Amino acid sequence: MDLVKEAIFLGFSGAAVMDTMQLVFVPEYRMFCEENLCGCYNVNPACPPESGTVEEMKQRALQRSEERRVGKG
């Protein structure tokens, strides 16, 4: 299955498969989550507090050889 094509078919505007070693982690961004600036804090399971600490999130991401990213917009 081509995951990128499947994501586009499902309505995402873009999708990519990337090596997790290319991910950049910026712990300072967590304050935006804690201030609930996007409205997803404690609503979306991929967001805090359900998602865990910054370090827990980083460790989960780095456990995979590839991280799939999709965006809807």
C-alpha cells in the first residue's frame, strides 16, 4: 500500500514519509500547548496531556525508523 497516495485519496492536502532522524524537537513549543493556543489541549489524544511529556513524545518518535506525517488543509 502506498501510504502517501492513500492519504491524498482520503482528503489530506499533503503527505510524506520521512526519516525520524530529520525530526527537530523544540521543547519550548510545549508552552503553546499548555496555553491551549490551538484549542486541542486535553481534546486531541495526539496532544498534551494525553500525548505525554516532551521527552516521552520524542522517544516514541525515535523508536520508529520512519514517521508518517500528513496534513489536512
